[in-house]
Amino acid sequence: MTASHNRHWVGLAAFAVFLAVLLLFLSGNRYLGFVAGITFIHILWACGMNLLYGYTGLMPMMFGGIAGISAYTTVNLLGQMSFWAAAPIGTLLAAAVGVVLGVPALRLRGFYFTLCALVIQQVISLGFIYFSSLTNGDTGISQIPPPEWFGGVLRGIDYTAFLAATAVAGIGILIWIVGSGLGRRFIAIREDDGLSETLGINVTRYKLLAFFIGSLFAGIGGALYAPYVGFISPRSFDVLVSLNIWLMVAFGGRGLIWGPVLGAALLAPLPFLMQDYYTLKAIVYGLLIIAVIILLPGGLLREIRFLRRSRPAGEEIAVEPQRVGETG
């Protein structure tokens, strides 16, 4: 285990302590507590997107749709079983669908796969609208009951704390994967899948495995999102949601453990802060996408690290920026 990997675990412990203190501070404010819970779900989603986009080199722009499959499946099963039984079924179904939808990645690369993923996302969104017997169409499903929890009901700050614990677990799983042989194979595929094949890595198998694991993150987040918000509709999991999750990863720094966490923490609360300026939200997100592509191609966290390392000490020494492929 490398020193960098050890630092990630120490950072995760510090992050968990920070969240515990934050939850104590937010316990008296239901609105801010709710916003924090939504942010924790997006941190979980950003970790899954980062595994695919940052570490495997795939851009799954149907990520929101996969989360929606889990959410709708979980909600439809609540009449027959408890949330804790329905959520794993919804999550596994979403992961299986994610593997199927990831098949185009075996033949398409770069822009072509991204375009294909966007089309798939649109098809999923249309499915949410037209299969109204399961989804209630554009009207959506409201009054989704919160999960039962130790003889009571999981809601409010307790639900937010559960989401925080789930986000911490998601980051921990990502740290473990990246530090393992599995993570090194994912990174090798990202750098050059042709060369990886010649080195004996089964690219097909590992790409599908990456889609399965990444879709598990999407599915868990979707299953938790539905009862937390109490309402879902096709708009809850449309192409804009997938773009927002991608933006969080790209803005924070893809291929870094903490970059997408930072991106989600900064961008997930943005819609709530802009409630009075709803018409400007699309413009703001568009400007952010342009800024990321032009000004921060490596992400905010990588830029911060570069600036810190390039400070002159004694005499000026040119410091090369980290490559996007680095995983520090």
C-alpha cells in the first residue's frame, strides 16, 4: 500500500469526522439538512461516475437513467416488501441494465460512445414517460414513504446521517478499488485499451465489470433518492442529471479520489441556491461546462495541487502539471 493510498484512508477518516460535526450543526435546520442529504447522494453518484469516466476512460452519459431504473423499481416494489428488500433488487436490476447498456463501449470509443450514451439516456427518459403504468408518466410518483428503521421511520436528520454514511462508504470502496489490482487494470484500459489487450488484460470483461460497479453506485443512489425526496418523475433522472453528475466529476478533477467529492460538494447545492433564478440555471451550467473544458481541463483539485507545487522555493523551478491519468 503506497503512501498516497494511505493518505486517502486518513483523508476519509477526517472527512467522516467532518461530516459528523456538520450533521450536529445542521440538526436544527431541516432545509439545510435536506440540501446536505441531496449533496451526499450526488457524492455517491460522482464516485460511480469517476470510476467509469476518471479511471476507466468511459463517459456514461446515461448514468442518471440507470439511477432512475433503480428508483422506479424500488418504489414499485414497496407495496410488496420493505424498502430494505426492494432497494437491493432495484440496485441489482439497474446494475444489470448498466452492463447491457455498456456493451456499445466494446466497439465505440470517445465521442462516438458519448453520443451513443446520450441517445440511450433519451430512450430511458422516454421509457419513464410512456410506461405510465409503472412510472405514472410525466406526473411522477409522489408521497413515497420513508423507510422503516428499527421500529420507527427513517426521516429528517437521521436519514441525512444515513446518506452521509453511505457517501463515506462509497468513497471508501472507490479508494479500495483504485488501490487494488482491479483498479490498475481499469487505469491501464483507460490509457490504452489496445496495449492492455496485448498485455493479457481482458478488456471486454473489465469494461463490463466497471459498468456493473459504477451502475451499483448509480442504483444505490437512486434507491435512496426516491424516499428521501418523496417524489420522482422522469425529470428527476433525465439527461440534465447525467450531465450534472459528469460536470461534478470533471469540475472537481476526474481520475482523483477527492476531485469529484469536491465537485459534488460545490455544485450539488447550486440549484437550491438559485431557486429564485431558475431560468438562469441552464446558462450557469453551460458556462461551467465551457469553463471546465477551457480553463480547468484537469479539474479544480488538480489545478490547486499544481499551483501549490509550482510555488518558487529559492529559485524558480518549472513544475510540470500532473497528467490527467494520475490518481493521487
